[in-house]
Amino acid sequence: MTSDIRGYVRNPGYYFRDESPATRHHRDLLMRTRGWRRFDFAKIADTAAFRPERFCEHGQFIAGHVTGMMGKDAPLARVTAVALNRENVFGTAVADERGNFLIDGLDFRDTTLFMVTAKTRRGKPVQAVAIEESYPRPAFLRKNPFEPETEKNAMNRYLENTKKGLLDLNGEKVYELPGAVVRAVDPRKPKANSYGTLYDTTALAKYKPMSLYNYIVFLPSVVRVGGDLFVKRKGLPIPQELAFDMFYAPVSLSLNGKGCALSDLTDYTVDDVLYINHIHKTETAMIGEYPYHIEIILKEGVSAIRSEIKMYRTIGYAESVEFYSPIYDTPEKIADEKPDIRTTLYWNPYLQIGPDGTAQIEFYSNDHKNQQYDIAIEGITPDGKVCKYQIINK
């Protein structure tokens, strides 16, 4: 004790003779007045913010790295992942200063194909997107729910800058100019006609996270057969004994004025599209013609060679299914000659016990002779105790 505190301690054994409240109080006073020599309390009080070295997995995620056009890291690149399935799962993230990104909070089942795209922080194309399937990944950052500057102070600063005719936004001077209305005709806009329906960016806004392939495939009345699209000819019934092509017309596709295949649309999202023009003349078209045409016009700057796209196939979780147990509730099922050779007759992971502490289960046995039942019951009581009961009954 004398080696850890300053000065001379008279009768040090007094402070350890017992654990009475008086002894503990006197020992605490001694430590406070004499002080510790081997600790820097300033460093203990001024600790750095906690930051785990490894990413904390909270669910399904996609991580990777974005490379810029010059082969260097693409800091603050914007990354989007879209699943090419009916669920249309998607997620977005902003890369860190070294081009690493993490898209978490995803929820997908089974094996899923994702289309991962990226743009630089200024909206320019990138050289490549690489998916990381092992560490290192971006460290988990604890995000403060509030901005460093309060809303009241931000508003006061905005009003003060407005008086000066400019706005200081993140260190950059932004001048506010009076509003203006620009009226012009887009030369790339397809010509509308009585047979077509034209959709622009406003109409397509709610489909932005969707892949262009999914948008086209799941259009109403459109049928996909292999790698081709067909649409039903209006006003005609469909007898099954007649030919398919007599009642379904093929659909043609064009991308920026050039014919394309359906598989070419997997490299784009709806957000890349400026116009989609549906031209349909299914009533007047002859067999062998293309009465239904979909014209797609991409936005300026969207390249036909999409190096910033990465197709990534990953495995999701398996959807829970109910344990199969046959029900012999009709004379036909009972008289069925196919033998029942099941080894597990009943399994229920969510068996509910009644208020009286009892439960009744029913199941059909198999066709084995001299059966021997192995019954195992496991559970947890309301107070958290684990219980198990097992019996073998012939």
C-alpha cells in the first residue's frame, strides 16, 4: 500500500482489519487524500469514441469496393444493389474515403441475383465494382441521430446568409438566383401516336429502384417465353388446341433507336431511362409481324457499355415451411395401396399448452408393423426453466 500512494501511512493494517462501513470509509478517504501515482486520470476521463475493428453483422448485406476511371479508389461513390426477382429487393449506400461500401438491411430468400451499380460522387461512371466476400469490410460507425448543428442555429445562419445574398453550404458559397421557366422541345422524345403510350421520368419515378429487365418482363399482358416476349392479340379467344402464335404476338425491343434482346436490359435500372414508348397495334397486325414494340430511350451520359455494373449471385435464407403430415380423411386415401413409410410421424416446434397445463396432439401412423414410438417433448416454462421428457412406447 505504501508503494502506491505518496507519504507515510501510519498503521496501514488498520485499513484492512475488517469490511465494516467505518473501515471502508476511512480507506476511501486515505486514497482520496494521498492519491494514486500510477494512473493519469486525465487520460481516463478523456476517452476516444468507441469504434469496433470488425463489422457487426445485423442481417444480410453486400460489401465491396468501387474503383474510379483512373484506377484509383472512388471515395463517396453512390452504390445501388437491385435484386432481379419478383420481390425487387434493393439497397443503397455511399462508399467511404477509400471506396469501400456496405449495403446492409437487405432481406432476400433463396439464391438471388443482384445487379450492383455505382456512380462517382459527381454522378460520373466508374471503372469497376468489386464485391468483397471476406473481410476487411468498412468498420461499423455509430451514427448520431442529430446533426452537429441544431435546427434553430441552422435556420438562424441561413437567414443571416440570405440577407447577404448568398448561402454558406459546407464551406461553399451558393448564390440564390430568381426562378426561371425554360420551355423547349426535347429532340430525343419519341413522337406520340394513337397506337402508343409514352412514359417519361415523372411516370417512371416510382419504379426507379427496379431493374429495367424486371419492369419490362412484368408488364401487364406480357408473357415471357424463354428469352422472348409475347403479348395476347386483343379480341381473340385462346383455344388450347390451336397454335400459340395465332393468338400471341411477338414483342420487339429497341434501345436508343437500335434493336436489342431482352437479356440486354439486365444492365440497366429504370432510373437510367428517359422515355419508354409502348406502341401496340395488336388488332390490325398480321401473323408473323411485330405488332407490339417497346422503344426505350436512355438518359444522356448512360453508357451502353456498363463497366460500373457488377452481377452478384448470393444465397439468402430458406423460407420456413410446415412439416408435412398426410391426412387420411377420405375412403379413397385410406384405400390407397401406396405404402406410408415415414420415419418421423409428427414434429411441431410451436406446440401451445393450454391454461390448464395440458395439450392434445393427433397424427396418423405409418404402415410399419410392430411399431415402436420414440416420443420426445422439450420446452421452456414461463419462468425460463428448460424441461424435457422422452419415452419409448411399443
